[in-house]
Amino acid sequence: MVRRIINEACGERERAERRAAIRSGRIGASLTTGLHARAITASRRSPEPPCPCARSRSRIGDRRMRPERGKDGTMGSRVTAQQVADLAGVSRSAVSRCFGDGQVSEETRRRIMAASQTLGYRPNAIARSLTGQNTGLIALLLAEIDNPYIDLVLKKLLLAIAEADKRALVIPETRQHDLTGSTMHALDYQADAIVVLGGTVSDHVVEQLRGLDTPVFQFGRQGGGLGGVACDNEMGGRMGGRFLVQSGRRRIAYITKAAATDANRRRRAGFAAALEAAGLPVLEGVAQDNGFEGGYQAATRLFSAPEPPDALFCFNDIMALGALQAAATFRLRVPEDVAILGFDDIPMAGWPAFGLSTVRPNLDLQIGKLMAMLLEIYEGAPARRTVDLVQPDLVVRRTAA
């Protein structure tokens, strides 16, 4: 009963509002007729009117669709550079120079910044790019979004880009043969440079990126005719293989995903060279993925063999942690029965519960070199076409001593 009275009151208030709108000319006769017809139809169709709170929700939704109010409380479009110029008493070109790379006097800059703050003005980076200025935007393209090492790379790189007073656009690219439409739309934002992160972005995608009129760099991979920075993966593979050989291991397996990525090829080549130099066979453990589950399954198959390995060198740390779990399942002592070595030195590798021995790629040094390359293009230098290799380090912990 109470609900019906509330809804009837709401309906009467709505009708009063419509009548007032008609008198003021805000609603035309044809629209009024339509509203009246819908009101009659609704009253006949439903014996129980909708909850009055639905009307409040619709009004909230309507407000979200309206243009934002300016600082003076009025509705309007985005503040323009000309409006700032008029308020500051300067030319429009002076405003552009103030927010761009041009020169203006301190007094002019002060007046422009004061006017901008009053009006809430921010320059349109995309519009500036269309006039030939840099956007300060660097696109980061990655294929792995669930890899702890890539997470670490992304975190450090985002901080470095921010410290350089630039902005980052992160683009996940999951296709192996061509660029997705979302990637192409993202690149419409006129990034000053593109950085391909990690070795799992396919060569086909990299080849398409090379055809764009934007400098392209790579991080963590080599080849493809692009400049960039990478860990010397072949040296890292050789370093890990030699360490396991020198620790007295004789049945050493390399665990990785079947996909032949650049980093995988180079790490395996270095590992195989170290074992062949010692006259030892190269054992393989192929995983379905480069994650924890992939490492666990590959190690489980190796431990189930008639002659299981006494050492595992894994493509990355997260796979090595999966192999460590498999060793526990088989009640193998680490490192007494089997040594386990990873690659990347992610934060979890150093946790006391794991104590994972690993190959560290010196990430901070790599990012420093990459940022130097990126900042060179803002000075007018052409994009580099060579890859700087950074030597890795061996970190010995509990799992392989």
C-alpha cells in the first residue's frame, strides 16, 4: 500500500514536471504525445509499478552521459588554447610554445600557466603530435602477461619512463602471425617509439612493426634488424651448463617450452655447447608452457624415466619452481639428489622457502641502456640498429650448490 502511494506521488510529480516543460517550450507537442502514450500504456500493462529508486538510478546514469562542467560550473566543450591565450592576453602561438619545446619569456609563461590553471586547460598530446611535436609516448608491446619476469621488467621500465618525463602505453599482443586490431588502434596514438618486450613476441609481428613509420626497439631479444638491449642468453646458457658440469652432475636436462623463441634458442645453444665440451649428452624436457605447471609436468616426466637426471636447467625461474615442486612429489632431495637451476632471478627465487639458484640477467643495466637509446631519438638521432648485449651473472643459492 505504501509503495503504491509513493509511486502514485512520483507519477504525479513527473506529470507536473512535463506540464511545466511544455509551458516553457522545452518539450515539443509531438514528444509530449509520445510521453503521454507511453505513460498510459505502462499504467495498463503493469499492475505493480516499478520501484521509485529506478528513476533515481536513471537520472544518475543521465548525468554520467552529460559533458563535464567547467570550473565556472557551466556546461561546455573542452577548453582550447585560444581561450587560454585570450585570458592571458597573449597569442595562441605563445601558448603552443609554452607547452611545447618553444621559448617564451618568464612573464609570458607565468601568465599562460595562471590562465591554464584558472580554465583547467591541458594541452592535447595527440593534437600536438599532428603538428609535428613529440607526444612523449612510448608504446610497450608484450606477448606474455602472466610471466613474473615480464612483470618485473614492466614495473622497472614504467618507472624509468616516468623518471624521464615520458609516458608509457602498454599493449598486450597475443597473436603470433599478425597484429591485432586493438594493437593497431593503440598505435594510432602516435607513439614516439615502440619497444617489443621479451622474446615471445613472434618474428612475424616484429616484421610488421618494422613497416611502421615509428622507431622500433627490442628488449630481451636479438635479430630482426632492430636495435635494442638483451641479456647475452647464449652466454647465460653456457654459464649455467658449465656450472652444473663443474658441480659433478652428469645427467643434465634442459627444460623449456617447445616454441623456438629467440631467448630459448640462444640459451639452449649455450647450454648444449657447455655439455658437449664436457662430453656429456644433452637431455631435453619439453613443457606445454613456460609457467609453473609446464615446469612441473616436464620435470615429472623426466623423474619418471628409468634413468632420471641429476640436474635440471630451466628456461626461467617460474618453471624451475615447478620443477622444485615435482622433486618434492618424488621425494627427491635438492640439491643432493637433483640440482635445479633457473634463469631470470625473479624476486621469488630469493625467498628462503625456495633459495633458487639462477642466472641473473642484470635487468637494471639493461633498462638503463634501453632508456639511453630511447632518449636519443628525442635529440634527433636515428634509431639504433644494433643490440647491446649485457653479460649475466650466476647466483648460487640452495637448489644448486
